Amino acid sequence: MKNIDAEKTERSILDRYHQKAQGSLQRHQQAKNNFPGGDTRSATYFNPFPLYMEKGKGSRLTDCDGNVYLDLLNNYSSLIHGHAQGDVLLQAQQQLERGSVFGAPSEEGIWHASHLSQRIPSLEWLRYCNSGTEATMFALRTARAFTGRDKIIKVDGGYHGTHDFVEVSVHAAFEKAEVSASRLNSRGVPACVLQNVLVAPFNDLAAMASVLAENEGQIAAIIVEPMLGAGGVVPAAENYLGGLRELADKYGALLIFDEVITFRLSSGGMQETENVKPDLTALGKIIGGGFAVGAFGGRREIMEVFNPENPDSISHSGTFNGNHVTMAAGLVTLELYDPAAVTRLNKMGERMRNGFSGAFTANGIKAQVTGIGSVIGVHWTDEKIVNGGDVVRGAKKSGNLSQLLHLELLNQGVFSSSRGMYILSTPMTEEDVDSAVDTFERTLKLLKPCVAEKAPHLL
């Protein structure tokens, strides 16, 4: 029998969203004249239609209808200092007045690289590109060139961008028996990729050791996020990353850390926190100061494959690699994100994570909150989350509760990702955190009839 209260609640959420976002709806319909489905960036699309933002300042966003939101997305973690931070703006503006890019190297790039290498000792040499996707793509190419091997191993549910060699098992397996099976997740990726991309579940050293042993002498690299990001904000288990280091050394493979998201969690990234030194690191997001950026690097002997003074060096170019504006804005962003700022933001993240968890408890809902520091994940499941498959199974059993939570938070002025990821920025205050927690708790209370209908096992 249909739960009338749940039906009314869901309808109310959708109706109020339509009412407050008429301008966004109009723009979405207009965008369909130019983009397939009105969309040009999959991560920002959600049903029934996405919001169109007009401006941002600090921790606040304003949409085209004049609605103001606390930004708990921050462009999927790239805006560590929120929007339009004064020092970052000044550096970018001053560089723009001198010129944005010249088809020549920039001194700003030297300063930026020096700063990164001081924070991340494993970055002895590095190169710039324009996205995290490019960073992981070239890190893997580097590993294949250096080792002379073709195969790589990634984890089930790990996200490393959208190039062909990582569009494998991005959506974690629902069935536990399939977690070590390489699966294409996007049409258009050639099936031959599966011959050289192997998969193991996150936080499972025994499974990783098995894949390495079965393919001994063939693995160029293991690539892993030190904490699953898009796959569910799942932290690495104790000794997992250190165990990967040992396995990589044992089988002569390189270890690549994708720290595009996790670099924000410590002055030197998760490799500093866990005291594990990878051979190569991929970076992006916050290092560009709000501009498109990527970087990859590691040991000198490995990165030597790009040395143009060698006749057999790898060519790596890009129209905007290390461009002057990104380097200038990125450097001041990193300088402002000093150890004190990192500690403060991580503490606020813990405050929000504990607040969200307490809100579930207060409403009698058996769900959970994951993450580290300023990166938070919300999961509608009471089962232990160890890997991406656990996240997928929990989401499947909870119906559209995640989508309803997302829309109602938007109705109440909190902007976040539709997949349940919440990201903090330095302009936020403890009052902002507490306000977000209060809004979250009110939203859960409103959603209880929907929980009773869609996932009664969580009550």
C-alpha cells in the first residue's frame, strides 16, 4: 500500500524546488538547443534540472533566481578558499594584465613547482597539465614507459578521470563476486583496454597481492586514491596504503597516488599523513586557485622519461600547461592554505561529520557518515563500508533517498553534490557548520515518511 505521507513529502520537495528555481529551469530548457540534454558536464547534472549559479563570494553562492546557498560542494573540492578570495583574485588580475599565456615557460611555474615539492617530498620532478584526468593519464603513461610494461591495476570504484585506461570498474560492482572483474563503464571505450587494466577491491591487500602474483612481471603500476572520492568518500584501512607500497616493491610495479582530492587533507597530502611515499603522484583541484589545472610527478629517475634533452624522451605538451594565470593564482592559494589553515578546516569537517551522524541518530535513522577532514560522505546504509561495492549496495537498497535529501537541502539553502559528498572551504565558520547541521537534521525529520516507505530497514 502506498504511503500517503511519503508521497506528499516527495511531491512537496519537487514542487518547492520548481517554484524557487524557475530561472534555472528556463536556462536548462534553453541549453537543450546547444547541448545534449542541456548538459556539458556530467557531474553537475541532476534531475529534475540543475541550478544555474550567477555569482559566488566566500562560502556563499547565488543562483540566477537570487537564491543564496551555503556552498558545500566548492566545485567538487577545487575551491579550497571558496569563491572570489581577495588575494587569489589580485594575483590572477595582475597576471591577466600582463598576459594570460605566451607560448613560453613561466617563472611563476618554477615558484609553484618549488612550493609543491617542498610540501610533497616525493615530487622530485613534476610536470603540469590542465585537469586531474590528464594528470592520471600521463602518470600511467610515465609508469608504462619507465617499466616497459603495459598492464595497470586500479581499484573497483576508483575514479581517476575519464580517459580510456581508467574508465574501467569506475562504478563499483554490486555483486561481491564481481569486484575483481574489469568492466567497461562507458560506451566508446575500446574493449582492448580490458586486456591491460586489472581490478582489485579497495582495502583488500590479499586481493591485490593475488592480482600481482597472477600477472607477475607484467604490471607497470598500481593507481589508487588514498581515500575513495567519487566512489563514496571511503578512507583507507589502517596499513592498507603501506601494504600497497610493499606489494609494489615486491613485484617491481610503481605505486601511483591520485591525490587530486586528498591533497587538501594535509599539508603534504595523505602520503604525508600515512607516511607512505608513492613513486608518482597525480594532483589537480586546489593547486590551481580556481583555474583549470593538473600536475603529475615523482622520482627524478622516473620523470627523466620526459627530459627533452634525451633523444627518446616522451613528448608532453598542452596549450595551457603551466599557464601564467593558473600558476600565479595557484601559488597564492597554496601559500594561504598553510598548516594552520589545514588543521582548522579539518577540525570543522570533523565537527560537521559528527553533527550529521548525530542528526541521523536523533531521527532514529540507521545511516552513516564517512570521510576525513574537510571531505564528507553520507550513506543510507547501516552496513559497514569498506569499499566501493559497499557504497553501491547501500545506495541501491535505499531507493531515491539520496536524491530527495539533495533536493530538500537545496530548498533550504544548502548546495551540495547529488551523490552525497560535502566539501568545506576556509571561509566557512563554526556557525556555518552548525547551521548546516541544523538544516540537515530538519531535512531528515521531513524525510522520515520517505525512509519508512523506501528503506524501512533503516528505521
